[in-house]
Amino acid sequence: MNKRFKFFQSIDFKMALVFVLMLLITLEIVGGVFVTQLEKRNVQTFENQLQLPTYVNNSLTTQLAKNDTQKADTMIRSLLSDVDNSGDDQVQVVDSKGIIRGTNQVNNQSIVGQKSVDSGIKDAIHNNKTVTKTIQPDNNKYFIKITPLLRSQNGDVVGAVYIKASLNPVYTTINNITVIYLAAAAIAVLLGILMSIVISRAITRPIDEMKKQTLQIARGDYSGQVQVYGRDELGQLAMAVNNLSVKVEESQESTESERRRLDSVLSNMTDGVLATDRRGNIIIANYEAAKFLDTTEDRIIGHSIMDVLEIQDDYTLRQLLEQPEEISLDYTHEGRDLILHAHFTSIQRESGFISGLVCVLRDVTEQQKIDRDRKQFVSNVSHELRTPLTSVHSYIEALQDGAWQDKEIAPRFLKVAQDETDRMIRMINDLLTLSRMDSGTQKINKEMINLNELFNYILNQFDMIIKNGNKTEKGIDTNKHYQIVRKFTTQTLWVEIDADRFTQVIDNIMNNAMKYSPDGGKITCSLYETHNQVILSISDQGLGIPKNAIDHIFDRFYRVDKARARAQGGTGLGLAISREVIESQGGRIWVKSEDGKGSTFFIALPYEPMEEDLWDEN
């Protein structure tokens, strides 16, 4: 903006203008009253002084009363000649008939003897009163005073004295005084302007400093202080602004600290948080919320929460504001399982006005999965126990009905009942083992083991089973011919593990390999070290695992071929236990398989090479 216009809009100019206008109005009123009163007083004084001396009036009255007009006119002329006629004053003596009997104007003696045409003279003579009036025939003001002349004996009017005097000297004096007053007023106005500028500057300087300080505060800079010039209202206001600056700085620091704390809380929350204004537009979103929604915070700020959560078809914003509730959101799609629990809460002021909405998003995918697994687990346990119990119950009923007396049927029925009972015991033992592992109460006894020897020892036991040709307790038909091939590294591998639990894992995997390998099949067992890990693998030439089942092969009660597995005495918990055991040892287990071409189970255990002399005796 132009500085010139800034000055005319400033409070300095406005205060000076108001002060000058007030001074002008005051001077105008005072001057008007003064000049009017001066004019009135001067004119009145002039009027009072405009009269003939008393002795002249008495002499003129005497002469007008005489019958000898010629002699009287001569005396009247003589009397008027003695009157001071240095100015422009005109004096005429008129008798009771209105005839001019004399005048003081030497050059105007021709009017003597003529009848006066002035209406004032007739009014003064006939009404016996003094007539005064002001005329302005040629831009010059004249005052006329007509005084009747009375006889002293009876008070009869014998004539009148007509006096006409110019008022120019009076008004000249008034005009001179007016000019002097205007000059003094102009000087007073100039001094008033200077004083108003000084006063306004004295007032506006601290105001301007306070304005600059408030602008500085608005920009977030609280370092400045307003100078205090006194203890008056402006000084108190300046001190208040300084105090306000300190309070605002403290409040800003507190607010900023709270904001950082809130940002820290929101950033580290495992739940997603969305906050909206009263129109439902998102104003706050933390990282977790954006992560759940597969976007970024910046992309959802300013957008409607109904559109972001994709719930506009099921709910309205009014419903969520007036009746907040908890809803479930399923964002499961290909390659991503996500179920969110959304809890809505309205933001209310003390007056009850609803100013927005807060939505807390909690990932309940795992919880839902656990619930499903728990239900599935209960269903599987119930089913797995019901099947052998049903068989045992059926055979016992048959024995009770008399089959126990049949020497051929009774032993077979008892054998089936015993097998099913053993199967239930194995399953319950496996469930107890898993339960202890889940709760962390399973005891683990780690010790340094020569893995080459332990693995070879376990495989030797399976060689004996194959050689004896008997069916194992887990349903392995050893009438089939198997071949166990060992591919071990020549390096001695010392690993810290629980030998009993590790033996249980190898036993489970080898049992599965022998169950599903064909007659004449080959089972290859490998052991080698790489990248600070010991890798152990067991490969078979069996049916293999379908691709869609590989991700579930370590789930509890999962069977690729349920009918065949159950017939072979499996509980569906062996591989689940194996995974839990290996992971508790700090390792991992996985499988590679191709349907119809066999499977390979891998076990990786942490390994730190040992120097041989550390184990030598001194």
C-alpha cells in the first residue's frame, strides 16, 4: 500500500484531524459569538452617542415654536453650524409639518424649505417617539435616528431632529478586530496541529510497538518486549502485552509439548487412530491407521471418513455422531488377510456440541484366526476322540452281547479296542505336549550334542525296524522294503539342543517318510553345515504334498489324506509338535514337495564351529 495512503489511514492522522477539527469548531463558535457581541456593543455605543447636545435641542425647540420663521431659520442654521460635522453625519431639523427648516450640510442647503419624504419623520412627529433604522443604499451602512422635539410647557411636538450617520467606521473597527482574531486562530490551529501530532505520536508509539509485538507473537517469535513509557493505561496495556507474550510462549510450549507427546503416542500405538471434524473429514491420522488402509497419512487427511473406511453404503455420518458403535471391517483380499475392529466415539464440548468423531482401528485378524483355530481345534479333538471312542464302544457292546465267548472274535475285538485306546493315549500325550509348549512350561534340557552321532543313532533304530519286518506302534508296515541312504558331512557338528525332543522330531518325520514311501522306496537323510547353520534333511519318494497343502502341513490336526492317515494311526499333531520343538531350539523347519514325486523336510539349527582342542582332555 502507498505510504501516503497509509499515513491518512493511520491513527496519528486521525487523532490530529479530530483534534484540529475540534479546535476549529471551538474557535469558530468562540469567534462567532465574540464578533457578534462586539458588533452589537459597538453599534449600540454608536447609537447611544449619536445625538445632539441638550442645549442645542432646547434651542431648536424654542426656534421652531416662534412665529417668525425667517429669524428662526437663521438661528437654526447658526445652531447647526456649531455642530461637529467633520464626518459624514447629516443633521436635519424638521418642523411639525414635515418641512425641513435646517441642515448641517453646507453644500445641501437647497433642501431647506422642502417637505421631507422620510416616513420615519412623520412617524416620530405624529406618534411622539424616537425612530431608529439602518439603511444600506450604496454598500455603505447608515444609521438614522429621528428624535421628536417637545415643548417644555405642554409637551406638544414642534418638530424633529433627523440624524443620519455612517456605520463604516464601526464595521471597519470590527473587521480589523476580526482579522486579528483570525490570525490568532490560525496560529492557534498551527500550534494545535503540532501539539496533536506530538500527543498522537506519544499515544500511538507504544500502540505501534504493541502491534509489532503482537504480529511477532503471531509469527511464533516471543523474544521481544514492549517498552513501558509510564504507569498510565497505555503503560499498563504494554505490561499486559508483555505478560501475554510470556503466557502465550508458555502455553505454546506446553501445547507443542502435548502435541509432540500426542504425536509420539499416536505414532507408537499399535492401533490405528482417525479423528474428524464435525463434517466427517479426517484431520488426524496416525501411521498405523494409514498402514491398515494401505495408504499414507497425507492421502487421507481432508477426506471423508465414510469414504476412507468404505462404509458409506451401510452407515451415515449422523448415525456415527449421534449413536457411536463398534463395527467390524473386513479388508481381506488376495495376498492380505485383514479384519479391523472400528470403535467410534464422538467428541463433545462441555456445552454438548458434537465437534467431531474419533475412530480407533484395531487389528483383530490374529484374534479372529485364533478364535477360528480354537473352534477348529475343539472340533478336531472332538472328532478325533469320537472316532476311536465310537469304535471302542461298539466293540465293547459286541463283547457284552456275547462275543467274548467266541474264542476267535473276542481276541480280535480286544486288540482293536486296545489299538484305539493306544491311539487316544498318544493323541492326548501329544496335546499335553503342545499345551505345555504353548504355555512355556515345557521343560527343555539343552546340552552340547554330536549331531552326526545322534542322527546316525536314530536312523540305526529305523534300520532295525525295517530289518525285523514288524509293524510299528505308529502303523508303519515294515513288510515293505525301504532303503535309508545317509549323506553326512565328515566334519563333526556339535550343536546345543535337547536330545530327547530332537529325537522325537526325527522320529515323526521318519515315520511319515516310511508311511507314505512305496515298496522299495529310498529315504535319503543329509547333514551338512552352511552359514553358521546346521542343515538336516529327510527326503522320501512317496506321494508328495499338493501345492495348496504345503502352507498348512504344520497346522494341528491337518492331514493331506485324512482317511488314509487315520487308518495308519496318525493323530495329525506330529508335524505341529515338530515345528514347536525346532523353533524352541532356535531353529526352523520347512518342507519342499512336488505332488506325486515325494517330499523333503528340512531342519536348520544354529551352529557355531568349535575348535577341536577345546574338547581334548588335559
